[in-house]
Amino acid sequence: MEQSYLIKPMLDGSYPVIDYGKGVYLYDKNGKKYLDAASGAVTANIGHGEKEIIKAMEEQAQKVSFVYRSQFTSEAAEKLAEKIAKLLPGDLNWSFFVNSGSEATETAMKMAIQYWQEKGITTKHKILSRWVSYHGITLGALSMSGHPGRRARFVPLLEEFPVIHPPYCYRCPYHLEAPACQYLCARELETAINRIGADNVAAFIVEPVIGAAGGAISPPKDYLKTIKKICDDHDILLIADEVMTGAGRTGAMLASELWGVIPDIVALGKGLGAGYAPIAAAIATDKVIEPILAGSKVVMSGHTLSANPQSCAAALAVLEYLEKNQIMKTVEGKGEFLRKELEKLKSQFWFIGDVRGIGLLLGIEFVKDQTSRRPFPRNAQVTQRMVELAKEKGLIVYPAGAGIDGVNGDSIIISPPLTITEVEMNELIYLLKEAFSVFS
Ligand code: PLP
């Protein structure tokens, strides 16, 4: 291509042109093959080029591709909402469809504020969140995000939402271990609520497993339950941002389920459409919808392309595919296999500090020194180099790490399609070793 007018992540960067995808592989125009160990951005959960999804989208397109949500509903949107209500735990029954994870978390935030308004409580409008988090790029979602790098340019426009430390056990600010720590990082939420006043707080938002900002940081056993109890005790809604963790990525529809928690509102995205179409959802419990139903009856959000029939048909086909092939049941075993293989690399490569995560959402944190856990300097751009070295070897991994308390948290996420086979996992490890060998 001589001149490109497409705005890419790096305006002057060079990006291979992908010709087609099949299963866990992508093939570029020059014939180079990539093993997609990131599922793009933890999105292509059932792999590329799955015919059943394409067929469902084609059939929907033959009928109608677009109807406007304020004028009509569609069979595809109704069926998808019904399927989600069936698959999600508890009474998480009410789906508001949008087009991206950012829109989903922002809709969730607005639903929470509206819930209190409809109950006649207008002071509860603050959303609390954590550092080392990412909830999206639109301004409301970015306000909630504890991601200094992505916030920096827009700070004057953002609310100062993030308030507490995440359960980043590898770099615990208290230098303690769970459960002996008694979840002091979760307790920070109680302190923050008392400082700000529960009367002013609508909700707390949490990624059950920290994704882009942290590199698959999964919490210790009772962390999420502790958070939920603090929220309940103070009349604050819990929003689970399951944009990355949901739709089977950790072996359940919601990662929250793994820790026995049912949030009040959930955001789904990425794996919901598995990359076949842009679709995401804010899903509320009966409790959240009831006062709105009894009051204004309008959830105050929406986009022109919300509940787009074509996207809904794709997502419905993805969920049916997951169910029919019992894919979620295989995730725990595959995750354990991959994690063990990644753990083995620690002794081979001096710069692997931590291997973590759950299901097929795994992370590796890089350090300058394994014993002291000293990080690399920021200007070494270690995450970026690792991603590039892997790509050269034909392996796609996802960059992560937002930085906290002066530590960059250089890390990558390994999150292949849930359909990956053992042979392909062995190839993944082989390619990763090849890339790491160049770094060392
Ligand atoms: N929430 C989480 C946990 C995410 O990982 C992301 C994207 O990485 C988002 C929200 C934003 O989603 P999107 O990029 O689809 O707007």
C-alpha cells in the first residue's frame, strides 16, 4: 500500500494486512501465519471464520439488517436477551444492547445512577472504582478507569473516580498475603465510602479479573465476596465489568460466578459477539429494573445502532455455539494446562516475574529481577518489545499493564480462543519460547 489514510494505532506504523482467519490462526496477504494467542483483544473466543456464525448473520441480513430500537424490536434482539437471561446467574434478566464495552460500562454506570433517582434518592451519583483498571475509552468509562496512561490527555474532563488499590497480590501495598491480609485492599472500599458518604455513592465497579490494565490479575478467594458485602452493607450497587472476563473466557458465563457473587449490573462485550459483530450489553437484575419500571420506564441511554439485529444474530449464534459444543466446560482444563506450561518458563527466562490468571485469561508480568520483583524502567518499553518479538515469530499476545505506585507492571495476556486444541497450545508455548529467547 503506497499511501494509507486509515488512522491506525501508530499513524506511521506498519501493520500486516490480514487476508483471512481460520480457527486460532490468522493469515496475512504475504502468506504469513499467526497463532492468535490473544483472540485479538480477548475477543475472538470461538476462533476465526466459524461458518455457523457467518450463516446466522447472513440469514439475518437476508431478512433485515437494521431496525431502530425506538421504533421496532427484532426477533434476534428478543431471542438474545432471552438467552442471556437464561445463561446468567440469579435474576440478571434485563439486557440493554450497545456496540462496545465502553458503551456497556457507561450504560451500567447510568443505570446505577438512575436506579437511585427512581427511588427518590438524587444524591447517590458517584461511582467508585479501583486503580489498575480499564472500563473503556469514552469519557464516562474512562473516568471510572484507573489507567493513568489512557487518562492522561483528558484529565480535565474526567471525574476523579478511582479510589482504592486492586487485589494485586504480586505487588501488595501492605506486603501481606491472602487470606492473612484480611483483604485490606477490599476494606479500602469501606474507608472510601465512609469518607465520601454512602449517600453520595451509586455504585462500585470492578473487573473480576483485571485485564488490560494489569495483565490477568485474578483476586484471592474471598475478595469479591468481601467487596459485595461492603456494597450491600452500605446500600451501594455492584457493577461487574465482565467485558473481558464474560461469555465463557474463565470457564463460566461470568467470572463473578467463580467466586459465588451475583452483581447488580453486569457489562458484557468482546466475547459476546466474539468479534463477528460489534455488540455489548449492560445487564441488570430485577431489583435494578423494578423502580425504573414503576417510574419513568425509560433507561436513559441508547445509540442508533443499539440492539442491531445483525449483531444480535451473531451474538445469539455465538452463545448457541458455546452451549452446543459445551466449550465452557473445557476452559478450566485448558487453562490449567497452559498455566503449568507458562510456569515452567519461569526457570528458563530470568525476566518472568509472575504467571497468573484464571481459565483462558492468563498473564505474565516481566521484571528486571525475579527475587526483588524490581520492574524494568518505563523507557525500556518491555511490554511493547515482547508483543513485537512474538508477532515476528507468528504469535499474537496482548499488551497489558497500567502502572501503579511508580511500577509499570509490564505484562502480556495470553488468551487464545476457547476452542484451542492441545497441539495448538503446545505450538503457542513453542513460539512464546522462541520470542523470549530473542529478548534474553
Ligand atoms: N472493560 C474492559 C474490562 C475491557 O477490557 C475493555 C476493553 O479492553 C472495555 C471495558 C472497553 O471495551 P471496548 O474496547 O469494546 O470499548
